[in-house]
Amino acid sequence: MTDREKELDKLFEDTSKGKTPLQQTIKRAKRKTIIRNIFISVFVALFVFVALGFTWLYIMHENQENALRDIQLFSEITSPNVNEAGVQNMGNGIFEGILFINRYKEIGGIPVSWSDNVQTYSLFGGVSRLAGDHSPIHVEDPVDGQIRYYDRETKQRMLEFYHPDVEYQTIRNDLLQLDERMQDKTIEMAISFDKKYKPEEVRALLKDVTLKWYWADTYTDLERLKEVNTQSEEEEEEISIPASPELANQIYGFDEINGGSINSEEAFIEAIKNGIKEKNGKYYGEFERIYHHLKGDSEELHAENVNVLGAVITGTREQLEPLLNQKMVRASVFGVMVESQ
């Protein structure tokens, strides 16, 4: 018998003391295969986990940046006399993040707290306010009996505006309430005009007070502001809901810019144009509507297309009192008051 034949016999030799050499070889091969497969599986799982983690971080970061862009663009044409002090980002689970935008008003050189702008953004895109009630606090004013609105967080007065082409049952004129108690205060006030004015006309007429913000004419549906007839469910008869003033969080406009290479209305036009560039932005539809309304029959949108319906101003009692004799002032509403420095 040759050596080769002896090796084969030994390989297939049946022993009662243990497994044959072939069985031992197969066992070792299986063990190596199992170990290799476990290693490959662990490596693939770690790779997928890391890849998914980086993908999640990238998408969330992109959506956060898009949300901040949308919020910033919209804040340029909203939030009368409200400034932003910075953004804080907080996670809210795997699929959602929350942005806290700290805000304040500057009245007579003094910063005054205002409610934070809290928005959520998600893994799947989009930006929205937190779910819940966001309506302002409303209290009957003991002086004139009208409802006065307050910011939910700071409990400061909210500004109100009256459109010149809408008839109201009552129109607030807080200029009549200026008295000795306000002698040492700087007062924020919303004034509504008797008609549309150009920004340069407003600047000339309000040169003795601090002009902070312009209420722009962006209205394409005035009917929603007017008196509404509706059906009463309890008495089954038609009732009329009187027209209400616009609150500060319901209107569009722009800041007064002191100095700089462009004036206030030009900056407003640029903000509108930037808004319509972001076709996937949350507020694209509003920017597009405002753009076409302002442009009208013009070939392009220019600062000359902008009309102003009201303004936000600040001043002392002595600076504000002369506005009582201004024909252009149809309504006036107190906002925040601070002790003068």
C-alpha cells in the first residue's frame, strides 16, 4: 500500500475514540466560516449604523437651515418693531427638532422682552409652530370699553391697525388717553392712516417722532376684513360680526432703515424678491401673492409700487400729542411703554 493510500485510509478511518480527521477538518472549516460571517455581519451593521447616523445628521441639519431661512425671510416682512436676539436648537426625538428664537422690542433705547418665536422642523422637511393655542390674551379696557389684546408670554400690549378702506363700529384713539401719568415714559404706538401714503410722505409727516416700522398695503382680499353676516346656530337667524382691527401678527410691512445704501422700501422689495426665489419655502405662496399685488401692471417691481397704510412709532408724550391734529392719523393704539432714560 502506498503512502497516499495510507493517508486516505487514515482520513476515513472509523475510530471509536473520537471523530474522524475528516469530521474534524469540516468542523474547523465551519467554525472559521461562522466567525468570518459574524465579523462581516458586525462590520456591515456598524457601517450601516454609522452611514444612517451621518445621513440623519445631514438631513436634519439641512432641514434646520431651510427652516431658519424660511423664518428669517418671513420675519423681514412681519413682526412690527420686533428684533431677534438669537436662535437655540433643541432636539425633540429622532424625527423632529425645535427652534427657539429669542425676541425683544427696542423702545427708547431700552430692550423689552417679547414672546419667543418657537418653531418645529422635521426629518421630512417643513416648518411649523408648536401645536396648541397661540391666540393673544384679550381684556376689556375699563377706559373705552373696547377689547385690548396682550402678548401671551410677556403680557405687554399688542399693536392694532385699522385699514383705511374698512368701516369699523369703533376705532381706538389712544392719543386721547395721553396724560400726566405718561410724562416720563417712552411710548410705542401703532397709528393707522386715513388713506394710502408713499413712504417718503410718511417720513415727512412723522419727522418729530421715531419711526420704527411701516404697515404696507399687501391686501388682495379686503372682504375678509369687513363686516361678516353669518347664521346663528342657537337662534337660527342671521347675525352680523363687526369688522375687527388687524393685530400686529396679521400684517406685512418693513423696518425703517436709518442710513445705509438702500432705503426702507427698497429693502422691502428685496425681501419680497428673495422670498419668491425659494419655491420650496414654507411662505413662498404669500411672497408670490404679495409680489404680484405690488407689481400690478408694472413690468417689474420697484420701490415706487409700495404704499403704506400705517406705521409703528415711539416717542414721549410731548412728541406724540401733536399727532392729534394730524388729519392723516385715523387710529392710534398703545403698545409697550418704558420709563424714559
